Amino acid sequence: MVATIGLTGLRPDPAQASKITSPPYDVIKPGTPLEKFLRNEPKSIFHIILGEQPKRAMERLASEGLLVEDDEPAYYVYEQTWPGGQRTGVFAAAKVSPYEEKQIIRHEKTFDDKVKGRIAMRRATGLHIGPVFTLTRAPIAKALDAAKESAPLYGFKSSFGGFSELEGIENKMWRVPEAGKIGGAIQAAIGTEPLYIADGHHRYHASLLNGQTHFLTYVTEDAVIQAYNRVINGVRPFADIMAELPLQSVDSFQTPDKHRFCIYTKEGCYELAAQHVPNDVVGRLDCAILERELYPKLGLTHDMIADLHHFDYYSESALDEMKAVVDRGDYDMAVALHPVSLGELMAVADAGLEDPDIVMPEKSTFFAPKILSGLFLYRTRRGESR
């Protein structure tokens, strides 16, 4: 199955890791308080992943001792703890292979134009910074628990000025040399099953287009999927189509049951039930039902879903923020969905092995919590492609 090797490259000075690490680039929206906070933190890896001069930023952080060289191949076991939950996975370098080899399994479409910036950054710095979040059915927990019996190399709490969903998460990371007994056990365990991409499809696609032999990945058996909710401006206002919908008034804006949608507007809060739930693995997903049954009435088409004039997207934990956006008049309505299950995601991914056109709809899953960027900056070994 998927072969992995230990990581070599740069890692943060343990005493400065809380200042250096950052949320992943794709959740840092331009002009937001989070973006401004990170831009004003001179130690942040933000200046590499989204800065104007990534190579110069990398050289500066290294020259200041904030990033240290580590050339001994090692796996890095990573534990995140937050109120009500904990997850452990491992950072590794996994072999890049075409999708048709069925070793790295995707569930989303990828678009070449979205990876150009990632390829340019990698070619400028020679580094892979944002990991591809992957799921495995392999039993890796025993080997990871063995690594956690020693003292961690890193231990810190994330702090991003209160502007990120990663705020306050406790992070611990253990360094496990590839050549050691536990490193060998981790390598062997991961290698028994394929890897399912949970988050970071375009980061993996960049590895394919860049001709790389390995890519930086975070591998875990466990993941929590939150609903990927949306605020919407229709071509037609929601008030104009209410009479066409079987709406039920509700007291609060909250995550609804499966195949139901909670809608918040200035006029009130409503619940809308799906009218038809097909049997196919994609069509039965709530985000697909919403696109079929509500968007046409609003005059919206599929090509508009990435247009910020019509749509923006929020995780399940941001319901109050969505309400505030509607109350300000930025968007006409907010829609909360029921989250996709891991079983539903893997059913789509498995169906896509036989038919590559079967993929999850865009903006259908939000894996929480995200993985910090900057915990390790992977540099391919001598003789390997970048």
C-alpha cells in the first residue's frame, strides 16, 4: 500500500512554536482580523505560506534561529486536545502516486489554477509546509501511543488573538526517528492501507503536478467532520420565494437533523425539509440536495458557488458569526446543514475509484480541528524531486 518515510527539513524552535505555527493558508481570508493578526506577527510561518517573498521569509526565520535544521529522518506524532475532544495522528512523507493507482484516494475535484501558488512557493523554498490531511483504516494507534510514552518535543497552546477556530487548542508533538523500533512500527502500520485525502486535495494535486516523489501528510484514524454552512445572496431575494417552499418556523438557528436545513434571515428563522432523497452516494448528500432544491429558486447556478457576491462558507461552530453577517446586510440568508459522516465521505471516495467523475460536491466538508501549518517544513531528500 502507501509507503512512507521519515521527514527531513526545518522545524520550529520548540520555545517559539506557538508564535511560528499558523492556521492553514486556505482558512486565512484576506483582510480578516486573523490575516491582520498573522501579518503583524514577525515570527509567523504566515510570511512564507502567504507572504509576497516566501524564500526571503524562510531565510529570515532560519537566520533568526526560529527554524532549525533536522536532517535525521523522523516521524512526528501529533496530539491535539480541545474542550470535549482529542485526536492523535502522525506527520510523515508519503509516496506520491497517480489517483488511478488507488493508493491516494480523493473525494473532491481539483483545479490546476488553484495549485499554482503552492507550486511556486515550493519551488522557491524547496519546502512543503502545509500537510495533506489523510485518513487511514490501518491500525496505527498502538504505535502512536508507544511514541507518546516519552516526553514530547513540543508542548504549547495555540493563540491567534481569538480570531481562529484553532484558538486555545493544546498541541503536543513527539519526534520518532525512522530508524528506531517505534519509527519502524509506524512505517509498517501506515503501509498496510491506502490513504484517503480528507483535507488538502489541492496540496496533493500540487505534488502531482510538481513531479514530486513524496508529499507531507498528516495521517490519522480519527476525524470529526463539521457541517460546511453557507451564507447566500440569491439573484432572487429569499423573501420572494418563501411562498414556494414548505417552511416551518423555528425558535433558533442551529445545526438541523439530516436532510433538513435551518435558514436564518432578518425576518425569522425557518426549517426546510428535503423533498426527495435519492439513493446514489452523491445525490443523497444534504449539500447536493440543497443545490438541487433551493438554489434554482434563488436563481443560483453551480458556477456561482465560489463567487463571494453570492456565497461565503463557515464551519458549524460559527453560527453566531453567520447570523451577524446576515444582520449586517452582507448576505440575505444563512443556511445550516447537517454534517457529512465519515461513512458517507468514504462511500463517495470508494465509488470514485471506479468512476473518477464521482466526487463530493465542493464546500461539503469541514474537518475540525484543522492541522497547524509550520510544525514541520518538509524538504525532500537529496536525489528526490521537489
